[in-house]
Amino acid sequence: MAKEDNLSPKLDAKGVKLIQSIIGAALYIGRLLEMMILVTCNDIGIQQTQSTTNTLSLLSWLLDYMATYPNPSITYKALDMYL
């Protein structure tokens, strides 16, 4: 499946820097606790050097998701499995 051409306006250097800083923090959280956001971080990371307003809307979705689920955690449980 081919991607559509992105014809939305490009962001200035300040917008690109904002996206890079937010994605850096989100990747840190994603690696530690919330693995679900890593896919979106990857999609944004691919586009971050040539960011457009579509990239900014995807970043907005990611921030909304992170605000909706503010306390991610990982739970480990012992199993009765013998190897």
C-alpha cells in the first residue's frame, strides 16, 4: 500500500524542535512503561525532520492519549511453570 503524498504546509524550525523534544520524552516513557505509544512515536519520528501540520496533528493525538492514560504501569506475575 503506497502512502499518499503529503501536501500539507511544512513547519518552521521551532515547530520541528518542539516535535523532536516531545517525541524524545515520549520514547523514554514508551520504553519504560507504555509500549503502546512506541508505534505512534515511530510514525512521528520518521516524519520529524520534514514535519508538516499533519505531523503536528498526529503529535496532538499522542499527547491526548498520554493525558487520557496518565499512570501507565507494568505488572509482573509469577507463574507456576517449570522449564
